[in-house]
Amino acid sequence: MKHTAFLIGALLLGAAGAQTVDLRILETTDLHTNALGYDYYQDKPTGEYGLEYTATLIKQARTEKVNTLLYDNGDLIQGTPLGDYVARIKPLAPGTMHPMHAAMALLKYDAGNLGNHEFNYGLPFIQQVVAASPMPIVSANTYAEDGDGNPANDKNAFTPYLIQRKLVRDTYGRPYYINVGVIGLLPPQIVQWDKSHLDGKVTTRDIVETARKFVPEMKARGADLIVAIAHSGITADYQPGQENVATELTKVDGVDVVLSGHSHQVFPGPVYKSIPGADIDNGTINGKPVVMAGFWGNDLGIVDLTLTKKGNRWVISAGKASVRPIWDAAAKKSLVTPDPQIAAAVKAAHEGTLTYVRGKVADLTAPITSYWALAQDDPSVQLVSNAQTAYVKNALSTTEYKDLPVLSAAAPFKAGGRSGPSYYTDIPAGTLAIKNVADLYVYPNTVQAVVVTGAQVQDWLERSAGQFRQIDPAKTEPQVLVDDSFPTYNFDVIDGVTYEIDVTQPSRYGSKGEVVNAGAHRIKNLQYQGKPIDPAAKYVVATNNYRASGGGSFPGLDGKNIVLAAPDETRQALVGFFSEQKTVNPTADGNWKLTPIPGVTLLYVSSPAAQKALPAGATLVRTREDGFAEYTIKF
């Protein structure tokens, strides 16, 4: 009764003082089952990431402001062996909370969004996880496929948005209620990337179009403030259907704050200083606060708003975004201590995962590393291709495709880049365990195969060769070889053919898979069995469901030429292949190389640990403050 009387009295005071509320919004994103600062692939603790560290920042940030909200931006349940363990090895019982949610329940999240990787384990699993979630989950641009061909009557597959009535206190300590609208959005490409799980079950819509549809509805239902939780990155341009559209969302009337993610980057940060309308100092784009909190819990996103009451409406009179890291990359030390409650919440799942990943598969005669996988043919990629080839040949041995040559496309998943200087495969000689297989192949993709022509093999490789910057053969100073904006998981090496990559040529394809230099051909001397490849000949290419269904926007790959859609994950194929061999000798067959450029020095960025596997012509230059090392390569 006292609280009610105080609330009514404070509301009646009206003009006794300015009605101003300071509201702090906190974001985590792309946690990828990193509840703990633990590297399951190296089987050791780390302080560079983990929700147990972010939790400490969350609690600190809450002590600084009276009014706080906390949201997660998706890609939560997949990414480490812990995610695989509770989805595949010891599946969650119905009604059981996912370990990540068990940890997050302690932090009292206000809501969560779905990301694209939520669907990697299939629709029933994410539905089960959402049903047991301790916080509401939103996703506005995913729809249930009803099969009637009429999108107008499609129903949302998940709750599209929420309007949460929150009790806040103004700068005088007086209480008010504010209606906070929360809408969830994710890349519409999930229906391509996880076609095997979602085809005929889920459809998606454009992110911006969806926001424009629902935001007016949210306003009409009384939302004072609208937060768009978008599992989508930040880019300068916008086209309908695009996956990274956070910038365009700031232009949607009624959207007040954008929580971004998906790209594993940090905003505000120097990566985005050239984005039109971006204010890096204040963390705004087009005047609206935007934050992207890195990945794996390595940063906490913070948006600080000042809300002022004008008549019956609350308006944002000031807004600023920032990020707080858990790790000092230059000093290589933690900035906070882990919250022990998080470890306690996931203890059983963590211990089960450790038992699982330590299981032996085979003996390994030499180390496997991926430090140089972007500069030369690499055993870490070769082993995946060997396993895929064996699997597909066996699967197609009694089909109409049994006599076609089988090639294999595989990419170096762990090759530094946006995931940092420790994100490389490094498996010592000795016992090859499950954790090492997961290190070689970090995604729960399934094995698929497509039929393509020789000309399409050339185009596939041309798209892949976008990994490299164009090199000027006339320059003598070191030139950066790798284009960091090109995801390494799109650098497919195709085994079964031989070829060179001429990086003095411009890339034939742009970042979206469009032809930008029609006369350019980086792929030289493409041969099959020692002879120039026949452009009209047909080949089977072993790959994964992501690529076969159109992931990465590769020419000729749209899901229509799939001839094998296996139920087995690629990692299962690897385990079977290695177990059958009993002893694994990791060597690359050297089927591709960079075309030599006499007199040119290339600058290659990798881990400082890459020194232990220096190729011919490579020299360490320096170790940078961000933890990466620079090497020169001379032909």
C-alpha cells in the first residue's frame, strides 16, 4: 500500500520537477555457446571471451544506473562443442532449459532475439529451446510456411515483438511506467543457409520491410520506445533482402535504438568510421544510438538514453552508445574477473562436453595447423576434403552419378580475421580426439554434393579467389595479400583439380557474388588429371548444405543442382573417415598455389604461433598490439 500511495503521489506531482529518465540498455550478441572462458578445442581456459566475464560487466553496468534493460541478440545456442553436446550428443529433455539460458536466467535478461545459427540444429530443436526459455524470444521476419502461396495470410513462426511495461525512476527518484517495444529481426538468408532444415517449414521477409510493417503497430499499441534487436551487421548501402541492414534500420520512422550483431565486429569502433551518417564518438548512425557488442561475450554493448516527458509522450532527448571489453588485447590480460554463478549454472553441461570432446578418434602422426591456410594448400583443409570425397563416393556408388569424377570443396574456418589472433586450428601430434575434429570443422553442417560443369568449377574458384587483394607487380614495398572483409569460410579450395591463383588480376566477383570485372580471371592453369578442364564436362563436388544451398552467393549454387543431401554432419563424416584410417598423416597435396610474382613482397597476417610452421620465403616482421603477427612472403 505504501508503494502504491507513493507511486500515485509522485505521478500527481507533475510539474514539481522535470520529468527526465535515464535509461541504460545492455546488449550481448553472438555468444555462440561460450558460457565460459574455455577453449574446448585447445581444452584449456581463456580470459579472452565468455559470458562468465561479460556477466561481471553487466552487474557493474547495472550499479551505475537506476534503470537498466538487458537483451541478447542471437547466435546463442551454436558455436562450441557444448552446443553440439546438448543438441546432438546428450539432447535436452523436453522442458529442460538450455545451459546458455540457465546462465542467462541468473542475469535476468528482459528478452532475446534469434540469430541465423539458432536454426543449425533444426526447427524442432529451436522451438524446444524457445519454449523453455527464461526470457521472451522475438523474431519478426520468420514466418510459418502454410503452403497456400499467399504471403498475406502467413503467420509468424515466433513472437514478432513485445511491448514490455517497465517501472523506471526519474532523476528525482519518482516512479513512472514506460512501455518499451522490442522487435527481433534476423537475416532472411536462413532459408538458404539451413534449407535442409527449413525448406517447406519456414519463410522469411526482408528485415527493413518487416520493421516498417510492425513498428507502426507497436506505436499504436502504446510503445513509448522501440528497440530493434537486429541480428544484422552494419553496411553503407541497402538492397531489399540484404543480410546486413542495421544502418537502414536507423532510417525507419519509429525505431529509436538499434542493437546490431551477426558481423562479429564492434560498434562504435573504427571499422565503421566511413559509414555514412555514423558518429563513432557518440555511437550513433543517422542520429540514433546503435551498438554491436563483438562476439562470444568479449564485449558488452551499452546504450545510454535520456528520456523526457512531453505531454503524454516520452521522447529521447539524448542518446549515446559504447562498448566495454573484457580483455586487454595489447596487454593480454583480463579486465574483469569471471562471475562464479555462470560456471555453476552450466557445470553439468560443461563437464559432459569435456568428457565428449576428449574421446579418441585416431592417432595423429604430425601437427595440424591453419596458420598459413590463406597463402598455401593446407593440411587442415585437405583432411576435410579427403573425408568429404570418401563419403560422397560411397554415397553415390549405386546411383546414376557413380561414374562422374568427384571433387571436394572445403574452406579454412579458423583463420584469424574478425575472430582474433587465437582463432586458428592447432592440433598437436599424438591422439586425435573429438575436440580436434570439431576444431577442424567448427560448424554443424551436413554433407551435400552438387553436379556442376567444368566452367562452373572455374567460376566457383573465381568467387573463392575474392579472398585476396589485388597485387601490383610493379611495387617493391610489401603489399597486403588477404582481404579481411572476405570471410575465410568462403575461401573454398577445390581438391581433385590443380590450379593457380593470379592475384595481380582483380577479383571477378564482388562481395555479394555479382560480376564486377567480367574480363578478369584469377584462376589459371585449371586442370583435371593433368589436362585443361573441359568446360562442358560434368563433375560431382562434395561440399556442405550451406554452400550447396546458395550460402556465400557462389555462381551456379542455388540448391537446384544438389544430388546428395546426406543426413550426416560433416564432422560425423570426418570421425568415420579418421576412425577407419586409425592413423592420420596430415599432408596437403599442393593442388593449388599463388602464381609467383617475381620481385614482389606480400604481407600476410597470422598468429605469432605461425612461426613454428614458416613456409619457404616467409619471414616474421613484427607482432602487433592487437595480438596478430605480420609476415612477409617473397617468391
